[in-house]
Amino acid sequence: MNNDHLKEKTAKGLFWSGLNNGTTQVLNLVFGILLARLISPDEWAPIGMIAIFSAIAGNLQSSGFSTAIVNMKQPTDNDYNAVFWFNVSASFVIYWLLFAFAPLIALFFEQPCLTDLSRLIFLAFFISSFGISTQAYLTKNMMQREIAIVNLCALICSGAVAVVLAFKDYSYWSLAWQQIVNSTMLVIGRFFFVKWHPSLKVDFSPIRRTFRFSMNILITMIINTVNNNMLTFIFGKLFTKTPQVVGNFFQAFKWNTMAYQIVGGTIDQVAQPVLVSVRGDEQNREVRVFRKMLRFTAFLAFPAMLGLSLVSNEFILATIGEEWADSVPLLRILCIGGAFMPFYSLFKNLVISHGRSDVNMWLNITQIALQMVLILLTYRQGIVTVVWAYTVLNIVWLLVWQFYAKRMIGIRFFDMLKDVVPFAIISLAVMVATWYLTAAISNVYLLLVARILIATMFYIGIMRLLKVKIMKEFIDFIFKKKE
């Protein structure tokens, strides 16, 4: 693939992926605000307690084989078909196992409602298994426009259902049905756009060929899932008598995740296909492509996440109300770490594109082990201390990923700093200046709007003043799309 064609394809992919993630998070914001106002913190707690189980079940259903397909140069219909039937069969078995263990989950958390609630929520991951192969097809072929349309339709339908049910006092059941409707709509939408369809002629030889690679991916996915849900899970057990603590953390973690996934999700949907396409070319080209992705990630991630940290208090108060005020300190801390989370997507895709799913797996296993140690050492000091320890480790651990990136493509630590640090410094300076300029404003709504506008204008102005190339290319492409 020549440079111009790759650049154009990557730009289009980033545009639609960014539009998809941006629209998704805005709609999640709207529906999240409505649901947070209709459902109290202690009613959110049951959903947070079992989130880890449905997430791990979702990992098991795909078993990493969809990632293996994306990593292939030219996957065949037989590859997609094998993954489809394997996913459906595996998820069917896993669902009935979880169905049987639901009473034990309820007993562990001392929440009787979790038996029926978890059985309904777990049904969502079984439904979604029918759309895993088609999602892999869309990702492999960089059909980001189609992915955006499907996700948008699913989100609007499921969010609307959840709001209506919550308004009718269905409490946490409205959140459960939101997941069911979303999974169903995603499956239907993907099949609508994908030309490939499963056949009854099943050949599992592709599963056997990619088994080791896929199992490494599976273990890594489970480790990441544990990592993403670990604190909610642990707090759910430690604070069974005060579920509002779990609800507050779950709310803060949700907003932080939604924000950094706007950037991380954009990169994640494009990075692996692009890096696979340049794999085997001269090393300098791969380094250039990777460094440009680093700069693009830093350009978006630092202002977005440090900006959310800046407005955390007024954002929470103005949107979901004072009853969630205790989640503000947690959100501020998580946003600092959230600024670095999109880089994990980039490093992960680099490692996987080189077929080193084992490196991806062991780096994640080691990270989760260290996090568990930190939690055991700090949990007696309270939830804020635990969240700080969790955040610092996530930032520092990126250095280990950079070490392996250097071994694979030769990118130096100094080069990574040169690509990333200027955006971090500028973003931090912008937020500090904005805070001082707006400190006298007392109205929460006015303060929120003022800080967003001033910080945005400062950041864009500095980028233009410094003639930052990545911003110029971004703006040029946006205007080109409009022509």
C-alpha cells in the first residue's frame, strides 16, 4: 500500500472512528445524565457489582479469535464462519453456567436482587455473540462509517428504552434492559451492512491455527476487564453496608472511561489494521506511522482529560445533581490517569500487529498483579488513596510498554517524550490559566460553560501560534470532508 493511499485510508478511518466515538460519548452523556437523575446512587450499585462478570463473559465468548482475524493479511469467508460458530457455541455454554451461578453471586454481595438481575444482564452477551464476526469484518475492512451508523442507532434505541423504564420507576431493571436492546440492535445493524453471512458448513481449522495467538489475547482481555472493573468489584464487597460509595465510584469511573474512550476508541478501531498494513515495510516507515499516531493521541487526550478534571465539580453538579457530589474527587483523580489511557490502545495494537500477543498478555498480567498489591497496601487509607495509587501505576506502567516498542520497531524513549510531553505541558498550562481566570464565577452553569470555552480557545490558539503540524492536518482533513 503506497503512502498516499495509506494516509487517505487512515485519515478516513480516524474521521469516522472519531465521529463514532464522539457521538457515542455525547449520547452516553445525555442518557447518563437522565438516568443518573432518575436512579439513585444505591440503585446503581447492583449494576456496578456484576459488571465484571458480564464483561469477562463477553471476553470468553470471543476468545480473541476476532482479533486474530483482524491481524490476518487476507482473512477468508471460512475464517469468519469458524469464528462465528465458535463464538455462538461458547457463549451459549457460558451463559447457562452463569445462569446457574447467579444465586452465588447474589450471596457473595449480600444482594438478593442480583440473582434475577444478573441472569437478565448476562443474556446480553449471548445475544452479542452473533455479531462478533461481523464486527471483525467491519473493522478489518475499515468500514468506520458503517460502524458509526450501527452504533448510533443501537445507542439511541437502547438509551430511549432505559430512560422510559427509569421514568416508570423500574430502577436498575431499566439499565439491564438497556444492555439487552443495545446488543440486539448491534447484531441486526452489523448483518445489514456486511456482505458476508454465516453458513452451516462449519470448519474449525482456522480456530486451531490461531489458537495460541487467540488464547493469549483472551487472557489479556480478561486481565484488562478485571483491571477496568476491579475497584468497583472490590468496593462492592468492602462497602456492602454503604452501597452509595460503590455508586459514587461507579459514576466517576464511568464518566472518566467515556471521556478517554473518545480518543482511545478512535485509535483502537484504526491502529491495528494500519499497523498490520505497514508491517514488514522498511522500519523507518513503521516508526513514522506509529509516532504520528502518538502525536495525534497526545493532541486529543491531554486537553480532553485534563479539561474534564478541571470542570469535574461543576460538571457533576450541573448535570446529575448534588447527590453525586462525593464522586467529584474520584473523577478528578481518574481523569489524570485517563489522559494516558489512550496510549495503551496504541501500544497494544503495535505489539499485536507484530504477532506478539504473549507480550501483550504478560504485560497486562504483571500490571494487574501490581495493582492488587497496591490495593491491599492502601485500602485501609480509604477509597481516595486507592484511586491515587491505581492512577499513578497506570501512568508509570506505560514506560514498560515503550521498552517493548523500542525492541520491536526501534522507537526511542526520547522520541516518545518529544512527541507526547509538549501536548501535556501545554494542556496543563491551559487548564491552570483557565482555573485562575474563572475562579471568581460562582454560578455552576456559567462556570462550566466559561471554563470549557476559555480552555478550548486557549488550546486552539496556542496550537495555531506554534503551527503544530498535527493540528493543521486535522483541520485540513475536516474541511476537505465538508467540501
